[in-house]
Amino acid sequence: MGTPETIDRIRAALQQGGAASSDYDLHPDLVLPEGRRLRPAAVLVPLIGGQEDGLRLILTKRASGLKHHPGQIAFPGGKQDEGDATLTDTALREAREEIGLPPENVSILGELAPHETVTGFLVTPIVGLVTAPFDVIAEAGEVEEVFEVPLAHVMDEEKFLVQSRLWRGQQRKYFTVPYGPYYIWGATARMLRSLAGAVAR
């Protein structure tokens, strides 16, 4: 993936918009309750260039001692706070807190349609290009590891698998896109699947 061409393709794809996604996408017969209240949240999808294999994606591995989603692969992000004027502000604030990425080092390319999680959040993925080097500082107690994945890997729709596990007494299907020792699955994989699909259109 040539970096300039890929950036242009991603920016154009995000401008086209797209359909919202959900942790329930692979269960079309499931009827969700009307009027349910979802808490707004945002994640940053940070892309970094300058590598021989083109653009790379920055991801985090959550600390194993956390109460929610321990050890899972995730984007930097979280719920919208009262002090966040926009969801972009939320994503940039969380990226600064979780991986030490200064907001001024990020050029926003656009956003994906929101993603509904089984935990009751409506997450907006904000896609940004890291424009300057920065010192990665993993948030103590929250982030166990910060790592990179070649963007080409997660833009290849054939790399995505559908797997399932027992959750709350029922079999739940979900997307995965494994990379080396990293098991990328659930909401993170689903949002990446949306990005891959948008760019491929």
C-alpha cells in the first residue's frame, strides 16, 4: 500500500459515509429493544507512516488486571466526558492518556459510522494520521502494551474470520483478524472490518 495513495483512498472512503455497525451484526434474528440508551464514546484509529511496508495501525493491549475487557486488543478510546466538546476531542484525549500521543500530532482523516457494543456504548471511530514522531507512554494500570500492525493486513477482507464463543449462556459470533501473537477480535475487529469494506468500495 503506497502511503500517499492509501491516505487519499481512506479519506475519500470516510467522506462517503457508511452504515452503522454493531456487536450484534452476525445475529440478524436478534431483536434489540427500542428506546435503549447508549452512552457516547469514541476511539482513535491512529495510522502512522514512514515504514517500509507502508502505513501501520497503532493498537493497544489492555492490562490483564482490568475489570472490563482485560487483555483485549483495543484502539485508544473511551466514553465521552462532559469536557469533550466533540467525539473527536474524546478520541484525541484518550489517545494522549493511553499512549502519550499529543493531539497536535494527529491529522484527522474522517470518521466511520458509529458502532454499538454489547456493553451499551455507541462508539464513533475517528481515523487520524500521526504526523510527527512521539514517545509512546502506555497508561499505567490500563495499557499493557502498545504495538503496530501493517495497515495492509487489516485492510484485506480475506484476513477476517468469524468465530464464536459462549457468552451469557448463548453462542455469540464475532469477527476476528489475528496478527502474529495478537488476537484482534470483537468490536475492534468489527470496526476494522468496516474500514476495510469502506476503502474497498
